[in-house]
Amino acid sequence: MKEKILIVEDEFIVANDLRIILVKAGYNVCGTASSVDAAKLLIASKKPDWVLLDIILRGEETGIDLAWELREKKIPFLYISANTNQSILEAVKETQPYGFMVKPFRERDLLVMLDIARYRYTLENKEPDTIPEVLPNTEGIIGLKDVLEKIYVVAPSESAVLILGESGTGKEKTAHAIHHLSARRNMPLVTINCAALPASLIESELFGHEKGAFTGANSKRLGKFEQASRSTIFLDEIGELPLDSQAKLLRVLQEKEIERLGSNQTLKIDVRVIAATNRNLEKEVADGRFRLDLYYRLNIFPIELPPLRKHKEDIEELANYFLQKYAQKAGKKVNSISEQAMKQLIQYNWPGNVRELEHLIERNVLMATGNEINRIEMPEMTTVYEDESRIKTMEEIEREHIMKVLKTCNGKVFGPGGAAEILNLPATTLYSKMKKLGIKQGYV
């Protein structure tokens, strides 16, 4: 018998359809609930292994509210919902579910999502070897302990990895780190930027072509998947791939074989796939721009890279790392950044993330005339204040107030005596504010 599943869904017909599908597939459905209060009673009495969770339920509390409690109880969950607006998806992502399916759905998609979710949960919760303080082959990934731990866990496996994050957060460095810690490290990582491919050449670039396959095909060409045989392929900006190309990529991932353009011969491939995007793929799926089945195939083990403004505590270490790197490269003796210059870096909001910081440090190393960088010419969009008596912005005041409350609660956000209760805010609202203001529970 497979795991016990609790269904939390306020529409009887949908809940019943889910129950029938799951029982037919061999799962033990231990109950259904139409509200958060009813779900809590069933969770206490039935102790489910998994929860399928709708967002809009009967009563005042939502599925997102229940999700935070499930996280505290370490019960894995998946969302099944028709709500796909941006604010809902952002709140959903904060709760770190193991899947999100948009209604209506096919039976096959539900079961595939569950299989992948169960595999991810097993992979994330297996007893790892001792993780070293400094991982080899993770050059340039500074701080981000959670990210490094995920890299260490997933690298030795053959699982597909989906790296998520804004431009400049280090997605390609993360892909290189996974590859270089894997059993395929002795073969080169093959990289392709899906956003840079003309639509007419995507299939040829990915899968290759035979001589004469189309006008201008003057010789046989091996595609990126063939070049990555027994190695890893990194599909950067996968969210930019057109729908027809997504269908062809899905077939390759499912069948583990390719056909060159102009050939009727299938070739078996042994390739590990790492993909990356700065798009919200759940939103792209909901809007019909990205295939749900391809999303499942790629999203087996997601790694989300936070923007630099959300981990400013790492700026000093990152800046000094880039300082040493580019001073050595330029043959210069500059070896420190002044306190005032570092303050400038920390106060800036970094829309270009780590890449922007790296380029800024490189320029200032080249311009430095002594052993220390004393002041940095920041981009015009930021304002750096030297007067400590200046009037603070509302955002700064709000951040300081939330930080103060969190410290009095020893970092507890949810539940009795938590910061959400003291601030008289729903926990979901407080988590959203913390994310916006760059506050992490780990350093309050």
C-alpha cells in the first residue's frame, strides 16, 4: 500500500474525483476535508503522509495558511487549484510545496506529479554524507548554505534539476557545480541558451541534422544532446523555448532518444538535464505558454537562487572574493575595501544581482590607484547617504520593526507567541513582507 493521502478540497465533485483516481492508483485516501479546521482534525487523527491542498476553502483560513502548519509538522503537500494570479503564486511558492497543479487536470498528470513529488521528498530527506564546510567545485557560490546543501544532495544522482532565479543570481555557476560534483564530471558540460536560438534553428541545434536536411545544411551536424552523450546538458532560459520545440524536447526526455533532422534513424542518448529560467514556470503553465508535462519532467529537483537583495549578509564575502579574483587577474596589489565603500555596496538594491556586483568590483579594481578601494561609483538608480541622522524610509522603518519583533520571538513567525500574532498579521502576509524586505528567519 502506498502512502496515506488527505484531500483538502471544498468542491465535493473534485474531491471525489481525486479520491477515485488515487484509490485506483493504489494510494490510501485517509479522508477529505472542505475547510482548514476540518483538515486539522483529520491530520491529528489520521496522520497522513501527504496532503493534496486546494487554496480557497470554506471558512476564513486558506490552504496557504494550512500549508505553513504542514511545513512546521514536516508533512509534505501539493497544491491543486484554479487560482493562478501572480500574488497567489508568489504566496504558494513561499510555502515550498512539492507540486502545483492547475485545475482542471488529467488523471495521468496528477499521478506523474505525485510520483515526482515523492521522489523529490525521498531525495531531499535521505541521510546525506557529512557535508563539508567548503564544497569543491563550487567557485563563486558564496554563502547560500541551503543552496549548497541542495547541490551536494542532488549532484551524485541522475535526476533532472531545475534552477530558478532572477538574471545574474548565478544559475550557470550552480549548473557547473552540480556537474562537477557528479559522476559525469570527466566529460564537458554542454551549455545552450534557449533564448538565443532562432526559432528556425532550435531543432537543428538541439538534435542535429543530416547533410541536405534543409537549405544551407551542407554537412552533417551533431546537436547539443548528441554532444552531451554520457555528460550533462544545461538548457539555460528554458522558459523561452517555443511550444512546438517544448513538445519535441519532452519526447527526447521521455524516450531518451533523438532523431537528427533529415534522418529516420533514432539514436539512444545518455544525457543528464539541468535547466534554468528566470520565469515563473507555474504562471507560464497556467497561461498556456509552457507545457505542464515538460514542467514535471524538468522540475524533479528545483533549486531556487535568491536575489542578492535578499541575502545582503553575503555581500561583504562576495565583494572580497571578487576583489581577490580580479586583483590577481590584473596584477594589482589592491587587497581591501574600505568600511565606507562596503557600506555603499550593502545599501544598494542590486537589480542585476551577483553578476552586477562582480562587474562593479572588477571595474573598481582596474580603476584603483592604491591598496584599498575607498569609494565606489554606484549606479545612478541608488542613493547612498553618509549622514546617519537622515530620515529613514517607511520600508527601512518597517524592516527594523519586524526584525525587532522577530528577535523578541526568537525568530518564531507562526503560531502562538509568534511574530505574526504580535504584529496582528496573517502569517502569509508577514512571510510576504519578510521576503520583500530581505528578512530571513535564520539571521534575525
